Amino acid sequence: MTTKKEKARRMEIRKNTGSRVIMSPQPRMKSGGSLEAHACFHCRVSFKVELRDGLAPCPNCRAPLAPMGRSFKAPKKSNVLQWKKVEKLWMAGIRFPTIWGGVHRPKRWQDADDFIRLVQLHQIEQRRH
């Protein structure tokens, strides 16, 4: 095994002979914005897309992607019930932000309706106070 000093010496030789090109690190995004998970319910896929004003199109089917939030974790493509649950939550206005007030989202598709009612009741209570 070579030592760090030996490796540095070899890299210096390669750099001086032109066989090693030093490249500057490429920026992750052109505008420097943050990435947010977006989902296509038609294709059952998720993409990290830069936040912007308009809706981004799905690269597969060109349908508009649904902005889900930074902590969204997509279910497997083959798990149709979980994708139906996620779509139902999205249609009810529930997103997946980084900070989510301590309430656990439903794990099963069957529990989604009860969860949506609970969240809507909580929102009504918040407006009253």
C-alpha cells in the first residue's frame, strides 16, 4: 500500500506531465436553488427538482409533477396502493415538508381518509384561535 506522501508525489508528477487534469467542481444546480421531491402519479416515479414558480413536467410522460416537499420518500413503483395513498394525501393538500409538527403520516392506504379528516379538523381549530 502506498503512503499519502507517495501518492501526492505521483499526482504531482502526473499533473506536471499533463496526464492529470485538475477540474474545478461543478455546481450542483445552475441557479443555486434547493431541490424538492416531485412525484408523477401517472408513472409512479419521484424526482428531485429545483424549486421554481411553474410546475415541472415529468421526463417520462410530460404530465405536471406534483411538488411533494423535501422529506418525501416515494414508495416502490410496484406498490400501487401506497401510490394511491400518496396521491390522496396530495389531493387533500398534505405535503411532506422537512418539519412536520410531530404527527405521523399514515402508513397504510386504508388509514389515509382518517388522517385527512384529522388534519382538516386540526386546521379548522387553528383558524378559530
